[in-house]
Amino acid sequence: MRHLNYNHLLYFWTVAREGSVAKAAETLHLTPQTISGQLKMLEESIGEPLFQRVGRGLAKTDMGRVVEQYADEIFTLGSELTQRVKSKQPGSPITFNVGIVNSIPKLVAYKILEPALKLEEPIKIVCLESDLDSLLGDLAIHKLDLVLSDRSIPAGLSVKAYSHELGHSNLTFFGNKELIDTYKGSFPQILDNAPVLLPVNDHALRRSLDDWFDLSGISPVVVAEFDDSALLKAFGEGGTGFFPAPTVMKRQVERMYNVKPIGDIQVNEHFFVISPERKIKHPAVLSITDAARSNLKTITESN
């Protein structure tokens, strides 16, 4: 193979990412026949098949996996080149696509992303919120530049990405005035048989919170569970129940939701950025990680 046809490579790479010719055709706005024909030409050029049939689906051959690894790097560099060229055009900001796991507190997400808006080169942040698996899928096909998460990449998940821990925070329980007046007492006993609002069972914090309740001899009444942290706080503002939030955001939570802290607990919520780079080079990601690590430490020490 003397010369590589990058269109053929793009078609192969999209099929590998999407898992089928039909889905790749939808993504590329082409017919399945066109995709199949271009794939055949690439395989003939390489001299080996890149996919094999497994039931009704496609599986990459050993050579297919090798080609995919190189394609990942090629199209990542191509995306970086496009952004760099755009950044040199007057008035054209770099688009920075960020995925945010829906359980991440919105105030924390803002504080983490804020430094990227202060770079010398103009930047436009596009935020998308979803579950971690969906966001990692978008990161893998370069729809996202970064994922903010409250947990690292799950073990056994086949995705070329790397977790970088930013820091952690203890948790504080909050309640509105009416709730605190109704359930008087010292902390943490005030939570015993009291209504609480908690993350859903598959949330990274839920098991740690349940363990803390058990160790403390506290049996709260779980009146609602949420996978969205902002919705949980909104219910807490309305007096539905006591709720936990990161201690690093204690003052902001008090002010925004008109609630009062009733006590801190030694349960940590961790924060990560997940990027396609083992060693971070993207200027926006660097500014985010450096500032977040410093800010989380500083805010934690001041609370």
C-alpha cells in the first residue's frame, strides 16, 4: 500500500465506532452500499480483512484493531488541527465540548470550567449532560474534548481515555428553616427517622452514604432519590428533606437554596476529568485541571 485513502479510513473508523455499516451510514449521511464498497477497497489496499461477521454483527479482526488505533490518533490530530486553524480566524473562538455527568453538582461544574473562559484565546464552551457511559462513548468518537465525572473510568470498559483526579470534598447536610425547626437535635441524630433526599443507588456516593448511616446508627426516611444534583437541591430548598452537598460549595448552597448546614460528615465526593490524552496537552483542559486542583484544596481548607 503506497498511499492511504483517508476517506476510506474515515469510513472504516466510523463503522468501528458505531458498530455497524448501517449506523455509520446514518452518521456520515451516505448509503450503506457506499460504505461497504469503500471498506472493501480499503481492505484490498491493506491486503487483509478488517472486519469479520459474528452473528448479525461485525467484529474487528486483529488487523482491524491495529488500523483503528492509528485511525484514532490520525483523526484526533485532524480535530486539533481544525480547532487550531479556526482559532486564528478573527472573532472565531475555539469550541470546547464538555460532557458533564448528571450527578456532578452544577456549582462544582461551573467552578471547574470557569478558568477555560479566561484563556487568552477566545473559547466557546458547549456543555452536554448525560450518564457516564454515554459521555465516554461520545468522547471515544471525539464528539467531546473532556468529561467531568464524580468517578473514574469503570474497570473493564473498552475506551481509549484516561482519568485525572482533580480533588475531593467532604459532604455537608443541609435543611431549610422549617425542617430544622421541626426536627430539632444535635447532628447527626437529627437525621434519625427524619426525611432525607439522596442520590440514586448507582450514584458513586450512595454506597458511602448508606455505610455512613449504618456506622452512625442513623435510620433516615429516604423520601426521594435523584440522579440530578440540581433537582435534589431544589427539593431540599422546598423542605422535602435534608440533603447532602459538597462542603466545598457550602456558602454557595446556603445562598442559592436558602438552606442552612446542620453538620459535616467524613464522606468524600471525588471529582475527575476524563480526557483522550494520558498526558494532558489541550490548553483549556490544562487550565481547568491546574485551577481545579488548587481551588478545591483552597476551598476545602477554608471551610
